[in-house]
Amino acid sequence: MELYQVQTRYVAVPFKRLYEFFIKCAFDMTATFIAFVLLWPIMFLIALLIKLDSPGPALFVQKRIGKWNRPFNIYKFRTMAHNLDDSAHRKFMQSFVRGEFGKGNDGKTIYKPFNDSQVTRVGRILRKTSLDELPQLLNVLRGEMSLVGPRPNVPYEVEAYKEWHKERLSVLPGITGLAQVNGRSSLDFDQIARYDIEYARRMNLRMDIKVLLSTVTSVFKCKGAS
């Protein structure tokens, strides 16, 4: 029986696969369906506010890379002005994945690109509360994502992966993940990848529930992504 070693703990691969393909899938679908039924009025209101706040669609659709390097379209509520030039963001994120960090005016390392003038008024609230991620419930129902897993990267970020980073693509990407409840935007990409790989090797129902509860707590405390 093949075994993975993670922090002196062993996870039997057949059990991991049983959890991933049956228990985790059933949990994702059941929890997501319930969440969708409860949250659709809020999602409708958010979409309406986005349309009233700035021109452009309410949803932002972007190509991401999922499990085993398969591309899919991710759904988010739009938080920035429509049809922006993403060339600067592309350059920054490739450097971020490679571990090449810049410094801000205060001398601190910059982990995420941010231009406040590009974020809409409603978008600032959505980012602060992480409510912009709610449409990804559709991705879970479509089998492209899980509630918990590594956050999916865009193709040009995956192109900058180191070889060992690719293990994070061995499981379905998630709406939230181990890295998101252990530092989020204060982590460099190597740290994020280590958390994601640890999750990919150890994932179980207890861990998923713990991550989800931590995520809900962060949302209520407005600890959203910057």
C-alpha cells in the first residue's frame, strides 16, 4: 500500500481516494446545494448592486487551471472596473510565483498587487467580506471545484510554477483552503504551496470542516482578501 509521509503522520492513499471521490464529493454537493438555496437572495442583491455601481457585467469569468492541469472557467462577482489591462497584474503574479518580491513605499514586501483606483465601491466591500467568491458555488456544483482545496491559479501563473508546486494540482481546487486560514495574503507562494500540498496529502472530513468554520469566522470578522 502506497503511503505519503507528512509531518510524521501517514495517510494511506486508498483511504484518501475513497474520501476524495465519495465522502468529500457527497459533502461538497450537499453543503453547496443548501448554501445556494439559503444565499441566492443575497447573491441576487449583490449582482444588482454591482450593476448599479459601475458599468459592466455582475459576474467576472476567468480561465483557471484545476485538477490535473485541466482548465475551467471560474465565476466571481466583479470587484474591479470592466475591461482593465491586466498586463501589470500578469507580470507581478508570475514574479510572485517565482518568489521575486517587490517592496512598497514603507519598505515591506508586497505579496499581492493592488490598485485601489481600479476597485469599485461595491467591490471594496465584497473583497473585505470575501462575498465576491460566492458564485464559485456554481463551480462546485459543476464538479470543477471543491469547497476546500488549493485556490486555482490562472494559466500564466501555473507556467511560472517550480516543479514541486505542481503537486497542488493533484486535487480539486477550492473556494477556501488551508493556506487561506493560515495567513492568506501575508504568505509568499512557496508557503501557500506547502499548505496546499499538505492539504492534498492529508485531506479528511475533520480538516475540511475545520477550514470551513475558520473561513466563516474570518468572513464575519471581515478578514477578506486585500
